[in-house]
Amino acid sequence: GGSVSSAAGLAAKGGGILSNVTSVVQNVGSQVKNILGIGKNKEGADAAEKALGEAQGKLTSLKQTMPSQIAQLQQDQSNLRQKYEQELNQLRQTLNSI
């Protein structure tokens, strides 16, 4: 059952990409709350602004690497599909030859 584990790996890889984006977005959300709750606290505002800048940088780099990661996932998926089809065809042939 190698196919099943590679299917699971594929799903995990896709989930990893997604959670990466989600965590950056959640981090931005919490920083925005910090800014809104700070009022006159200059130090806190500066820290939150810095964190927002970093998050923006992370999202930008994620946006650049995303297309290739997604393309790779699609490639993996199509490879898996071909593998399954080959196995199914072999199975059919075996059944037909009995």
C-alpha cells in the first residue's frame, strides 16, 4: 500500500502550505489588535508595526514560493493518479486472464 502513504504525504504537504499562510495571517490579526488596543503607548505601537512589516514580508515571500509549491502538489497528484490507474489496469488484466 505505498500509494496510500504517498497520498497521505501529499495531503500533509498541501496542509503544511496552508497552515503556513494561516499562521502568518493570524499573527497579523493579533498584531492589529495590539495596535488598536495600544492608544498612546509608542513603544507598543512601534513593536506592532514592526511585526506587521515582518508578516507582510513573510506573506510576500510565501506568495512568490506558492505557485511552484502548488505546481509541485499538482504534479505529485497527477503522478499518484497515474500510479493508481496503472495498478487498476494491472488488476483488470489479472482478473481478465483468470
